[in-house]
Amino acid sequence: MLATLAEAGFSDTRARRAVVDALCEADSGASPADLLARGRSRHSRLGQVTVYRTLGILERLGLARKLHQEDGCSLYAASTRGHGHHVICRTCRRVAEFEGCSIEKVLSSVTARTGYTVEGHWLELVGLCPACRGKR
Amino acid sequence: MLATLAEAGFSDTRARRAVVDALCEADSGASPADLLARGRSRHSRLGQVTVYRTLGILERLGLARKLHQEDGCSLYAASTRGHGHHVICRTCRRVAEFEGCSIEKVLSSVTARTGYTVEGHWLELVGLCPACRGKR
DNA sequence: TTACTTGCAAAAACTTTGCAGGCGC
DNA sequence: GCGCCTGCAAAGTTTTTGCAAGTAA
């Protein structure tokens, strides 16, 4: 992830590393505030603004993805570069990434029914992770 | 839509009607601010707060759906009650609703690969509507 | 009448911007 | 050393809350 940042021409700074590490260590969706808190354990002078700015960069590079949810959409999760989707646990917010969403069939039927040319899609699953399912 | 509100125990007020009508007449995603503006042409004393409150009710009843987008997620669209998804035009924001997203196969493969129990999903398509495609 | 609604004003929450100083390269 | 980065403070936005007055039933 840091390597990709470097390739893209961004310098390797302490603040960015703190944000990136905080995001990667989290196996659940993290809000900018969460990331600030976690990042500060690595770099105490880290500011919220830098978290936002770094997230912006990561998002543009496809390294982080914003998770959208019923009750707001300001959680972020690390993401393998490129296309992919996330499943998020409705209880603990832990996320898992997956690829291959065979929705080609849906696309053609939507095109036929609505006349739209579909260029992109956003898919997100919600459920219970193995750990939370066990707890019940 | 108003009938459904009544059945759910909400009274039929001028303000709510203004918001509902504004949302229904819009064939594109509308922000709370858009709805306030449009709603005021019907009920000039309408306040922004009521727009938010009404949208909250409609959302809970499944009559309105929040559209999530790259650059923020505060657009709403009227929605047929129950399960469904939207395609939104990336140019004019016009939306169309569709049902039948055959993602059952995806679900089982995700369950197998991640161990999550998937309970719900959220899918949104982006593209060009017939009108915007023609304009180019 | 009685409880539900509304809208104003204010507060709160969340993001972005301006800018002087700091740090990576 | 030069130019990209950072963080503080402040400004902007968006959404929520408190409350007295208004309205549906």
C-alpha cells in the first residue's frame, strides 16, 4: 500500500504511514475519527485533517473503499486494488472483501428494461460474521 | 404513498404531502435541500427539518431510498415498497428502479469464501440514461 | 380536546479550506 | 534547499435537537 503511494508520486511520511497502518490493522469499517484515534497511537501529533486527506488519496488510488450503510456512509475499509466488494457485519462491523459479483445478467436485463447504459455498479452485503454468529 | 403513511399511523398533513409530492414528481435523485425548494412551491412555510423528518419516515416504511454515490450520499428517490434497486444517471441524476437482482449465486459463494451469513445487500448501478446518451 | 406535527433557532456533527511552519527527498 | 506535507484554527455544510405554537382527528 505504501509502495503504491510512492509509485503514484506521494512521499512516505510518518503521518501517512500512521493512517495507512491504522486502516490496515482494522479488520472492520473505520470512520475518520476512529482512524485518527488509532493513528495517534503511532504518531501522536496526527491531525484529523490529514486523515481525511490521506483517505482521499487512498480512495482515488483504489486502496481504500468507502462503505455505505443504512445509517450513514462514512466508514472506510482497506481494499485490494481494483474492482471488489465488501461484506460487512451488522453487529461488529468487521468486513471481508470479495471479488466476482456475477451481475452481468442483471445488467443486461436492466439495460433492456430501463434503457440506461450501465457503466458501473456498487454492491455491498450486510450480514453476520462467523464470530458474531457464534455469540448468539 | 400517502395511503401507506396513513395506514402506518401518521397523519396526513400539508407539510408531509408537500414533501411526498416533491419526491414523487422528481424522476431524479433529490437532496433534502432540493426537496425543500420543490416542496415550498406547494407549501411555502415548509421547513427543512420537516423534510428530514419526513424522509426518515418514508425510508423506514420503504417508500424512499437513499442513493449512495461516490461523492457523497444524500440523494433520495421514491421507491416502490419492498425490495428493489436503482440505476442512476451519472449526468442528470435521473433514476429508474428495477427489481430482480439475481445475486443468489454471489451470495452462496461469498458465504463459502468468507464465512459470513449474508442477510441483506445493497446494489446500485450508475450509467447514462437514454436522454443523456443521446445528447453526446 | 389531545396527541401528533411543525418550523424556527440553536446546537452538534462532519468536512473542507487557509496558511505558516515542518519534513521528505 | 525546494517543494510537498502537516496540523492548527477557522469556515462551511449538513443534520439533529429543544421547544412553543399549530393542526389533524
